[in-house]
Amino acid sequence: MSKINITIDGPAAAGKSTIAKIVANRLNYKYLDTGAMYRAVTLYSLNLSESLTKSNITDAKINFSESGDVFLNDTNVSKDIRNSEVTNKVSSIASIDFVRDYLVDMQREIATDKGIVMDGRDIGTVVIPDAELKIYLTASPEIRAKRRLIEEEARGNNITLDNLIKEIIARDESDMNREHSPLKKAESAIEINTDNMTIDEVASAILNYARERINDNVL
């Protein structure tokens, strides 16, 4: 069967990663968590004794295990990249030109074989703008904050809903207004508002679109 590339973009806590994993699994495609890549570089930057530069960023080697664990220079950092320090810093690190260039090159290379589900903020607009299916997920800041709160509590992090709403709104502002590769909907992307949808409903909708594109690609 002919394979396609699927991009899922959208703001923070819109459910991109969760949905992308389900879609990839059901299609037997490979899932690439680009957000985790930026978080890994952010963690690398925080641990440096000097400033992050175009030269030393190439020392940040990022890999994923078959189970989806994230490795930075052979160390499993799956939990570390989700801490609040990384979360509060990742948007500013992701806005650096040489950081994005470094990671985008990696992502494009991975996508050349097709059969990729990739989520992020500029995947359909910058990374693989020729993807056969582009999805843009949205949800209100309040709904996204409630979803993120469940995740944070599961990790044992103590944070209030009000603070999460403020963080998400600030993150949206930063992502949408950064100079390099800002968050925006690709012209050909299908927008799905997930406020009143379950995870399975969103995944099913995307899978229907994917199967249409796969059939079109075969024809």
C-alpha cells in the first residue's frame, strides 16, 4: 500500500502528540515527536556551562527508542524534558534560527521515506509542506489547561489551573509571534476544534481523512 506523510500542527496542549501516536499506530506508520526534540535541545541548553551556539548544538544527539522514549546523548531524558524549567524555556529556545534549522533538517530526512505522522507547530508550513495530509488542531486555552493539569498531576507536579491557563496563553503568544517559523495553520490544512471531542473521535476523523488521501495517492 502506498504511504503518505501526515502533519498535525496546533498550539500547546491541543492533544497533538496523543492523537498523532494513535493515528500512527493504527496506520502502522512511524510517529515523530518533534516537540520532544525541541525539549531535548532545551534541556541540553540548560545543562550547558556556556551559551547554546550554532557550533555546540551539533553535540546534542537526539534519538527515540521503539517505545518512544527520548534519548539525549545516550541518556534517557523522557521525564526530564517534561519538567517546568524546560516547559518555560522551550518556546524561547525553539525560536532560535540555528536550533530550528538543526532540527528541521533532521525531521525532513526522517520524512523522506513516507509513512510518517509528525506533530508540532510548523510541520505543515515549514518542515514538510508537501505532506499529503495536514491537520491543524485547536482548543480553547481553558480546555487545554485542564488537559495539561491532568498530565502534570500524574507526574506529581504541583501547579494550579489558573497558572496553567496563563502559561498556555503566554506560550501561544510567543509561538504565534516569533520571527522564525511562527505557529500558523497551513493553507491546505484541515482544522479540527477538539473542545467537545474525545480523543477517539479526533483520531477517527483524522484516520478517515488519511484513508481518503492514501486511496487518492494509490490512484
